[in-house]
Amino acid sequence: MVEKYKKRVYWDVVNDVIKEADIVLEVLDARFVEQTRNKEIEDKVKRLNKPLIYVLNKCDLIEKEEAEKQKKKFENCIFMSATKKYGSTMLLHEILRQSKVGSKIGRIIVGVLGYPNTGKSSVINVLVGRQSAKTSPVSGFTSGLQMIKITKNIYLMDTPGVIPYKEEDAVKHMLIASKNPSDIQNIHSAAVELIKMAKGRIEEHYGVEKGTPDSVLKRIAIKYNRVKKGGVPDTEVVARKMIQDWQRGKIRV
């Protein structure tokens, strides 16, 4: 009941932002573009005929070929790396362009929406040029609504990260970092899915041979001396560390 109440409160905020905003930014994880798209938000924005800019954050964690493939899917798409300070100028130019398209005069309000931990607050910080929106690697850190000035007449509205109301995919939430490793009950299954999805990147990152997901977990545990009594590989500890490394951007796609 508490979780459903939180979702309802968050969606009240999101609906208010979409209603008040002149332009909406949907911040996506460049590694998981489709998984971090919130179709409920997109449909609401389109019904109100408001400009929607897709911001593919964390683009430094994907290869150029993948970026080119994703670029073809969107009309208004900006690649950005908030941690590398890349893409903020292009994003600001696109916001200015969209505001002129809408013939808006005076104050421009830009709503910033997306899943938890896609980097909304970090994107805002880069646009503003200072630490205005608090950031943290822990999911759900942004807890309220803020209005932040970035130019003379452009304001950003930050929101809590919001997940589609009926979505309960725990593995997906782990992969896109909207669920913390400490909150994942079946950490082994989640790690197995990550190894399958990463297609060799996990083995490359930890310097072990490819194999079945279970064998990869065991090899990593042995290599880094993560073993239980009797020399049994502690795959649960390794799985949790792997997911943490993934969510913190240490492993490239």
C-alpha cells in the first residue's frame, strides 16, 4: 500500500509538470533506451501537443555504432554524458529552438522527467553549471519538485524519478538502476540476466573467460578470492558487486 501511495503521489507531480511545462525532456539511459522510455509520459505529452526532447544520457558508456542506431529512432534526440560534461550545449540549443517553434514569448518552463537514476539531476546540474539539483547514486534521491533557472527566461522543473504505474519488472529495474542492489531479493537471477544482456562485456571487464552465466560468476568469484568456507565460490557477493558496478557506469555496453 505504501509503494502504491508513493507512485500515486509521484504521478500527481508528473502530471502537474507536464501540464505546466512548455517543453518536456525525457531523460533516458543510453544503454537501455527502450527500457527507460516511459510511454505513459510520452502519450500524455503528445496529447497536449507539447515538444518532447529525448535526452540519451550516459552516452559515454555505449559504442558509436550503438549511438548511430539509436539516433535513427528519434526526431528530437540529444546524446549527453552529464559526468563527462558532454552534450549540454547541444541540448540548450535544442530547447531554444523548440521554444521558438512554439512561438513562446517570455518565461519558458522545461519539465525534466524520466525513470529513477537515468541522471535527471545530473543533466540539470550540467545545464545550470553548478550543483543545484542534489544528486546521488541511490535510487529515488530526488524527493520533490524544484524550479531552477538556467538562463534569463528558461526554467527547469525537476521531478522525482517515476516508473509506469503498473510496471513491476524487478530485473528490468535492476538493469536500468532504478532498483538498488541491496533491495534485490533474487540477486543471482538478476546477475544472470545482466551477463546474458551484456554479451561479453562482463567477462571483458572482469578479465575472465566466456561461458554460461553461472560459470562466469564462479570464475569472477575465484579470481577475486570471493569464496565461502570450503572454497565454494560466493556468487551472491559477486553478483551484488557486479550489479553495483554496472549501475555506477563502470561497465560499458
